[in-house]
Amino acid sequence: MAGSTGIAGIVSWGRPVVRAVRRARLRGAVAGLAVAAVASGCAQGAVSGPAGGSSPAAGPVPSRSAAPASPPDGTRTPDGTRSPDATRAPEGTRSPDGRKPPSAQEAHAARVAAARRWRLARVPLVPPPPPEVKPRITTRKGFEVDGHEELGLPPVFTTVPTDRKVVFLTIDDGAEKDPAFLRMMGDLKVPYTAFLSDYVIKDDYGYFRQLQRAGAGLNNHTLHHRYLPGLSYRGQQYEICGMQDVMKERFGERPVLFRPPFGNYNRDTLRAARSCGVRYVALWNEEVFVDRWDYREEDRRIRPGDIVLSHFRGRDEWKGTMPDMIRRFLDKVTAEGFAVARLEDYL
């Protein structure tokens, strides 16, 4: 607490002060001075959160001159549940590397500092814990193929059925390998899912292993990003199963999530995907770029559970960088009261 400096100054006077106080019989005055110093120090470090008891993570990023606010006891996520870092870890609990987990105040201060460092308008909201009962994923109406249910083909979906105010960020292909993006997402601790194509990631698998170690989900976007409905069943199977093999070899597992290039598929696509171990086909409801948002729905609104698409791109194709895109994405969803959750946690 900021007031500790005042206390240290008083204590350091030692016995001469005590003798002086006794001679002057001013014990009460000195005690009042100490209390005033502590109160003054605490006040200097205090920044009040938003009214109504909502999470301070939803508020604007404090200026550099202001000390970061500590979240009040019982900080809540957008759906009203307790946020994962709003409760201290049990006494003595340590992380796998032997370090003690940060307290709620330390975790919040780190989020505030990261948001300021990456020039976000607001501190991103903390997502609620993953649901204990996973929602049932079904194919969106109008996205079915002939015999979809009868053949047991993977569901094709654009939105996860949930009442929680969460959205899911997904990023496709892997063409741009921006180290600043890697640092930004590691700093902000924002979850996301990547759908990778081998022809653009094979020059630097190590970059995507770093994403994986930082918590990103890595999934299948085919070997060569071909227009799948133009291929035979065997051709599609080669593209999808071949990428499953690459994912297993390079990243340790065959994904259950798949996204067809351009969002195009037919019945053979889904049959081939199922034969390769795919359980879900994830499309999207919005797409975010450096300079704009595109929407599938006519009302141009974000809904709870929406999947948002972006791409690994840089200045060669965009009017900015991947951190610029993430800034646009986070500023909008946070301002509208949405947290970013991990798609795999809901499947």
C-alpha cells in the first residue's frame, strides 16, 4: 500500500521521537499524524471502479499517471459468474513451474498494464469459466447438405448456442507470422483459435508452436487451401486428412475442428472430414479486418456465442498489422460488453 512510505518515515525516527513525545506529552498528536500519513498514502493509490459493482475490467484503460484499480472482491464476468482470477488461489498453491499464482489484484493490474501497452481503449473482459455442460452443437439452418443427419456428418455452425456474452476469435491460414502479434496475445491473455493451411505455415512451424504453447488452439484448414467442392471425394480427403497428419506430426494431435477454405463445402467435404476424425465444421458470423467489420446478419449486430473470423495478414495485404486488427476487434467487443472465450472450451 502506498501509505507504507509514511509509516516507514515515522518508525525510522526511533527512540529520539519517543523521548520527544514523552517530554511533550503528545502521544495523541503523533498517533494522529501516523494515521493521517497512512490514510493519505492509501488515497493516492486508489482508483474507483465503475458504479454498480461491475467488473473494473470493463472500464476504460486508466491513464499512465493513475495507479491501476484493484478489482473489488467478487469481480464478475459479463454473465454474472465469478471470474477465474477474482478469487485467490488456495494458500500454498503453485503453478507447474513452481511459482505462486498471482492474486486477483495482481492479475487485474497485469491486464490493465497490457491494455495500456497495446493502446486498447478498454481492458478486455475476463471470460467466464468454461461451461460444465457443453452446449449441443447443431448445423445452422440452411447450411445442411443432403442426408446430413442420416449420415451422421459433422455439424456446420457459425454461432455457439449460449446466453453468455462471449464471442470466439478465429484466425485463418497462417500466411503472416508477426512476432508483435505473438507478444500482444501473450500479454493480453486473449484466447483464440487458429485454422492452419500447411502450404503457408511449413516455412516456420516453430512460430505456430509458440502460439500453441501460449494457449492458442490449432486446427485444420487443409493442406493447400483449395476450393474443395471442385475436387473429388478422394481429392478432398487428401486435403483434409493430409493436414490432420501434419497437425499430428508438428503439433502433437489431430484436431476435431475443421474450416473449409472460403467457407465452401459439399456433402463429400463433410464425408471426407468425418473420415479424417473431424467432429465439427466451424464457419463464422462476423469477419474483422484492420479497417472494418463484415457481418453475415443483415442487422450487423454481434450476438452471444458468435464466431468471428480474421486472417494472418500484414501490411502487404492490409492497411495495417495484426496488432491493429486485434485492437479493432477488442475495442468493439469490449465496448459492447462481450468477453472473448476459447472456442474449444464450448465443444
